[in-house]
Amino acid sequence: MIHDGDKWVSDKASNSEAETVSSIICDEMLDISVVTELRAHLLEALAAKYPVRLDGSAVERADTAVLQVLTAFFQDARSQDISVQWTSASDTLIRSAELLGIADILVLKAKAA
Amino acid sequence: MSIDMEQFKATFIEESLEGLDIMEAVLLEMQPGLADAEEVDNIFRAAHSIKGGSATFGFSDISNFTHVVETLLDQIRAGEREVTQEAINLFLSSVDCIRDMLAGAQEGFEINLEQVAEVKAGLDRMLGSTPEAAVPAEAETETPDSMSAASGWKIVFKPFPDMLRSGNDVVRLFRELADMGEMIPKANLEGLPALVDMEPEEACLSWEVSLNGSIDREQIDEVFEWVDGDCELSITPLGDEKALEDMPAESVTTEAEINPTPVQAAPVAQERRSDNDRRQGDRRKKRSSSENSSIRVGIDKVDALINLVGELVITQSMLGQLGEDFSMDKVERLKDGLAELERNTRELQENVMSIRMMPISFAFNRFPRMVHDLCGKLEKKIELKMSGEQTELDKTVMEKIGDPLVHLVRNAVDHGIETPEKRLAAGKSETGTVHLNAYHQGGNILIEISDDGAGLNRERILAKAIERGLANSDDNLSDAEIFDFLFQPGFSTADVVSDVSGRGVGMDVVKRNITALGGAIDVESRPGNGSTFTIRLPLTLAILDGQLIRVGEQTFIIPLVSIIESLQVEPVRVNAIAGSAELYKLRDDYLPVIRLYETFGLKPDSLNLEDGLLVVVEGHGQQAGLLVDDLLAQQQVVIKSLETNFKKVGGISGATILGDGTVALIVDIDGIIQLSQNGSYKRASNAAA
């Protein structure tokens, strides 16, 4: 199903920093209904080979499907030497990753501390 | 000469499964102490056939097990034994066991030996023999009751790939576990592919969880109740892993062997669970995989096909003769022959399609048992009524609608129908009713799931929607619009509709599955009187009746069921709003005008509205006018997946190949209305900026 209405994630290169980065802003609902779209954005970011900045500050819900995709993304990025960082992550996002035991892989645990 | 016993084995298993269905249906109707001789005969005959067949094919475990069932039934038949509720429940459990054993024999995997031993012990006890001798010592000592309130638990949890699609979420399950005590989850990433190879909606991870605290086994079982049959699950007291490793090798299933590290002991522990609902889930899983392999077709349908092929052969030979010495004076006969050929082909197509049509009773049949089991668990009294079971539906649609139906019926039983006390207090009879109904309407099949329970709580849903930012407090929303919020992702039905917390089923997934089938779902509800969920589905996914239209040089197809009317545009009836969207006044309504050439980026014959035609369509619960250059023919088209052959395109649901070999795209009406709305907003915001 095509996700309707508001665009929940944007993917763009930014020149405001010293180096070019791919920025992905997560919208509040990160669940299975948007996971295919999210995966496409993450694949684009991997293909671009630039460092990736994720903004998860607005996330109100993160489900297993999405966290799984993020885990695969972080692993792939690591193996391809692409740096991935959260600019910010909501408590819900961190808590959900902790519940699944993947906060370390997603580098979310340190933020919670 | 050797005989291929495999083909007979498949038939035996199929017939045995049908026999078990009969046994189950009769047992569910049976009242304690009131066994009808004919009913008992029916069950006895089914058990007897299974016993005989399984002995012939060398399935001695099935044969031995069924022998005990048969003996008990024989005693009941002879009037030596009374029918008790305990006996009925035991026979139902036996049906589950035999079904599992048959599925194991068919698919070649090991079965839950302990579960079988447990039920057999019950049967032996009833027969008066010594059950202890028949049960392995482990089974007796490790029943859930004896394991309650341990100091901690080790949970090995491996979701099946499809689990997430059915609305279940591991985050939610683990949150409930974390509420019970100290939870230490360890994710196993072995099954996680690279992102590029990943099927994002499929579960790939598995977990090993340590849960510390004085927690009853039943509490954990409850958490995993909704994923029964959708996962491999092992729950063992902490420090008891050693005992599991010592279990005999034959107790471990094939699935465990594939993933030896975390789930070696999973099936063993899973067997300990004696919950009926879990078996129901397991069975559903196994049945659905075997159902894909074959289809049973009535002899009348096959005869009709043979007749039609006969006619086709006659027409073909007539045309062949005509072609041998053709002259212009025979042109009329040629036309007649071609018309005949067309008729034969159409009838043949219709008949072949009808082979795929199956009565919806195949989907409904699981519900009497499910409702029976849920009633016991929830201590509710519910009568399940079913009507329209013979309504036919495409096999593929049927298989895909099964899970959404299960969710809706479960919700009706769990959240919809009140407890007997509450019903009596509300002046209703203590027995609630859940009604499943199916019927054809136009090119669709409608399935209604209604209950006479408490109904949806409009105010709480609205409050939740406002809280979630889905609606404003000053919005004047209709009931339908408010109830539609239930299908929003993350909108917890448990919070809103009932007091049963924490296991709200993802209604968004239910809706998504139905939409993916080209269907729609509506809700009606009245406080105190219950709710009705209506699912509208196309009869088949393979063929649709389409209206061919032209936009510029391109031909598109609009599903005929979506078209309400077509009309010539009168410019005076067109209003532009804020310089962006256009509305067409049709009688008392205003329809948004969607210029298809704009949506698809094509060059039209003319940009003027009055030069085109407006096709009024309905989708996504609203009407719209599609502006096209011309209406062409109407015809049945075979749907080809665009996603499989190319990629997903917004506003397009598929493609087809026309008679002249060109490809025509099929317009997704819901999608196009949504696309145009988003486009209008964009135009409006651009204009504002």
C-alpha cells in the first residue's frame, strides 16, 4: 500500500557540514506499513557512500520490522565503512531497541545513558 | 511391477483430514449426556477409516493412537459409556493430535511427541488403563502447573517469517515481559540478511530472553498467546537447560535442526504447552501450507469443462474445413464460426475460473472450534452463527483472507462480546452472538463479521485520535470517519475498545491485507448493540472486467466495478478551488476532477475539460471524476503484476496485454484518488508560498 499524506522521511545530501552527508529524518510512526519505503531510503543512503545522519527525535512508535531493517542497515554500513550517527533519538526509539536487545548494534544505548 | 504408494498416501492423508474435519464439526455440536447415535457413528467411522488407512501405510503411531479413540467411541456407541464434557474435550484434543501426526507424516517432520503422549494418557485414563505407563516421565513432571512461579525463565523465541505481517510485534511482547521482571534480551542476528536481500516485512531475528523474577508460567504463556502458531517458542525455568539437552534426539523437530544454536530445545518445550488455542494456530499453519498443493473440484465442473472442450474441437474442425477451400461466398459461415469460437473461449474461461472458486465455508470452518476454545478461555457464552457458507470465492483470495478473518472474529469474541454478567446487567441474554455472513454483490463478495456486544466506544476512539493528532477537537466527524481511525497504524484497539489490555491486534494490518487484495473494510457500530465489520473483496484476482479508456496515445483500463457513470463535461459545472483543485457539480454532489494526463505526465488530445469525458469512479470511500480523452471498449482483462515484472508504480494496480499485443496499464482507483489529493495539497501549498 502506498503511504498516504505526509511524507514521513526525507533523504537528501547536505553541504552545510564540512563533508557531504546523507540525512534521514524519521517521522513519528516507524512501523511495518512504512518499512519498505524506509528500506529503500536506507539502501539509497548506502549506495551514496556518504556518512549517514539519522534523526529519530520525532519517533513515537518503532516496531520490530523497522528495527530489524535498521539493524541490517547498521551492519551493512559498518561492513562498508560508512559512518552512521543518530543526531537525536526519542526515548521511545531507544526503549524499543533496548527491548529487542539491539540498542548496542544501533548505537542507541549510549544516547540513553 | 512396483506400485507408487506415494500417490495413495497423499489421497489417504487428504481423506483423513476431511474425516477429522467431520469429527471436529460433530464434536463441537455434541452436548454432554445427549449423544445422538448417528453423531457417534459418524465420528466412529472417521476414526475407524483413519486407523485402518494409517496401519496400511505404516503409520503405526497414528494407528495406535486412533485405536484408543476408536475403542472409546465404540464403548459410547454401545451405550457402555456416557458422553461427558471431558470426553468431548479429549476427543477434540485427539483430533488435533491426529491432524498433527498426519501433517507430520505428509511433510516429513517430527511431531510433538509429548503432546500426543499427554492426550493418549488422558484417553488411557478414561479407558481405565494405567496412563502413567504410557507417558514419558518428563511429560508428567514438566506440566505447566508444576512449573509455575519459578525464580526465572529462559525464553527462546523465533518468529516465523510471516509473523509480523499478521500484526504481531515483538517490541510489544517484550515490553509485557519487561513489565513482569528483569528482562535481558539477546538478539540472534544469524538469520538477518544484508539490507539489499532483505524482505523487510518478514521476521529475520530470533531471541534468547532471560526473565528474572517470581513469575508464573501462565503469565508468560499469556504474552505469547497471540503468536501461537506463528513462532517457535521454548520456555524453560532458568538453569534447566541441561535437562533439555538430555532430551532424546527424536523429540527435536526438523526446524530446530536447521537452526541448532538458539532453538535446539524449542520444540520440546513447546510441546509442553497444552493450550487448545495454540494447537489451533499450529494446525492452521500446517493446513495452509498443505492446502496450496491441491484443489478438489466437483465432478460436475470437470464434466462441464470436457463438454466445452468438445465444442471447441468441433468449432475448430469446422473452421479448419472452411479454410481448406475458402471462397468469398463462405465469409458469412466464417463469421459464424469465429463467433462460435469466441463464445466457446469465453465459456471455457469462465468455467476454468470457476474451478478456482471454492465455497467460503473453507475459511469459515475453523471458527466454530476457535470460538469454542476462546469462550472457554475468556469465560464467555457465545453462539456462532454462520450463513452464506456456500458463497464462492477465488482460492487465492480465500487463502489470503483467512488471517484477517481470524483477527476480526477473535476481536469480536475478545473485545466485542461482553462477559455474561455484564450482558445480564445490560438487559441482554447472557449468550452473545457472533454472526459470520457472506454473499455476492455485483462483482464482489461481501463478508460480514457482526456481534451483539457492547459496540465501539465512539468517544474514546475520537479522544485517542485527537491525542494522536489524527483529528482536531472541532472536527465534525461522522461515525464512519471516527471508526476508520481504528485502522490507523499503532492505534491500539485494546486501549480503546475493551479493557483487555496489551494484546490489541493490528487492525492496520488487517486493513492492509484486505486492501492488498483489492478489497475494502467498513465498520458500523451502535453503542450497546454491537459492531459489524464488512469486508468487500473481488471474486478473483486473476481477471477483471475493465473499461478501456484513452489518454493521449496511451490506453488505460479502469475496473468496471469502480465506475459509476461516464459523462460529457459541462464547463459551467466546474469550479476551481483556491486555484488548485477542480470540482465538478454532479447533481447535489461536488466531485474532485482528476486530469489523468496530469497525473501520468502525458500529452492529451486537448487541455480543455469540455473536449474530454468524465468517468465518475468510486474508491477509498469517495467519488471522483477522471478526465479522459475517449472511452474505448469494455472487456475482461487478465491482470499481470507490474510489481513482479517491472516495479510498483503509484496509481497503477497492474497491467494487461490487449488483443493487439500492446500493454495497457490498469488504474488503481484508490491510489489515484490519494495521489491526486496529495498533489492538490502540494499545489495548494505551493500557491500559498
